Amino acid sequence: MLQPVIHTQGVTKRYGTQRALDNVSVQVPPGAIGLLGPNGAGKTTFIKCLLQLQPFDTGQATLLGRDVAREGREIRKRVGYAPEQDCHIPGMLGCEYVTYCAQLSGLPFYDARQRAHEMLDFVGLGQERYRAVDTYSTGMKQRVKLAQAIVHDPEIVFLDEPTNGLDPAGREQILELVQSLWQRHGMTVVFSSHLLQDVDRICDQIMIIARGRLLVHDTLKNLKSRRVGVAEVVVLTGQESLRQLFAARGMPAEVLSNGHVRVEHGGADLTPVLGLLHEHNLRALEIIPSPNALEEVFLKAVTEGSAGSTGS
């Protein structure tokens, strides 16, 4: 097994009586890691605690094999970070800003300047690099944040909501860039997002956090192999009777508020559902297939996690 790049044991972070992180224990090998969760779930807090931008209250954590609490300065030389919020210095040109970030990471000025231009080329910022960063569009700011995060060639990079505010074309370009970091350059990526389709596109591992608790950590391949199989059946009448037929066949079902019958058919296709409808000579107006596998896992984990935390 590969040496974990992230290893935490019982990490807890409180803000007053609220637990932003609640006893998080995980070992994460290198790769493209999707950090999923609703807004306010604890994703950003988890990243900041690993980087010692915020101290955690209890527990232990190592990053790249080094103790986070004692070796934070050394760790940060080997780590890149693009925060969700803009972190630019007003009035500073794009190329100056990325050069400055490279110097902060320990590169001499001339090496830092050369590396900055290489990374600005990589993220697709042309002559815009000679403009002040605070005049950039949202898409350009996301690109320059990515450039500064990788300018010192880190072993692992944390990207917090890197596609926020982008139009479809800009989002696609950023995702391609991020995907290449691991696939072509071997740089471990922790991709924090609430957008499941983005994570599904580029990640091979998934971590799901909700209410400060780690609910799931597994490979995307394993998660997809465990998909439940869900469909919504639309009928004109007889929703409750149909629900009972599904339940009698061992397929949990419920009548939703929109009148659809939601059924867990447990398969990769709709054969069990279609078979039951044909057997009872029932006609469905529409059968809506299950969401993608990651969405199924996410919704199931968050729903069960919320239920388990009730009253805590």
C-alpha cells in the first residue's frame, strides 16, 4: 500500500459549542482526491487544519509523513493551496504576484520569475499577466490562484472550490488543467467542491464530509460498484398500490411529494422495475433512471449522517 499523504486520528475542531470537525480519522494515499460535502460541512476547515492555518483542538495529523502540529513550516514548502476566497494583493500584476508566491516558497528571485511565467503559460494566462490582479475576471482569478498554488512544484495541492463562479467553458478549462496535475505530472490533488459532477470527472478517491464528520472515504471505483440503483416511476393513479407491490418484491419504495414512486431496485439497469410493471400489466407514464453513482452515494451518506447526528 502506498504511504498515505494525509493521516489523521481523531482530529476535532470547535468554534464555541459547534464542532466544525468531529473526530476525523482517515488515511489517504496519493492520487486525485475529491473532498465532497454541502456548504458549511467542514471541508475548508479540514484543509486549513492540515495546513495549520487554523489549529485543531484534539487529535493528531500528518501531511506527507510530517507532523502537522510540529513541522508546519517544512510541510508548507511541499504543499500548494488555492483558497476559495480571493487572496490577491491589490495593485500587483499577475506575473508579479505569482513570482512573489514562488519566492515565499523559497525560490530565488530569477528562478521564481521564470517559474511564474511557465505556470502562467500552463494555466493559459497570456498578456493578462501584465495587468493588476484585482482587475481580473472571475475566470482569470481562478487561473492565477491555480498558478500560484503550483508554482513551487509541490507534492500535494489543495484546491478549494476552484470552479466557483465560472461559465461552462471556463469551468471545463480549469477541470482539464486540474486533471492533468495528477494524471500527467504525478502531483496529488485534493479537490474540494460541492459540485459532484466536477469531482466525478477528475478524482479517483472520494471523501465525503458533512456536519464536520467524515462519512465516506473510498475509491470512486469501489463506490460505483456498490451503487444501490434507484428509479422514480411516474404513474397516473395507484401510487400507493405500486409502492406496496415493489415492497412485496423486496424493493424498498416510497411515494414522493411530487407523486412519483421512488424505488430502490438494486441493479445496474431497470430490468426488475420493468419486469414487475409488465407482470401486473401496469403502464408507467415515465421511468426516471437513478442519478449517477456518486450522487447516490453522496445523498445516502449525507442523509444517514444527518440522521445519525440528530440530537448530538
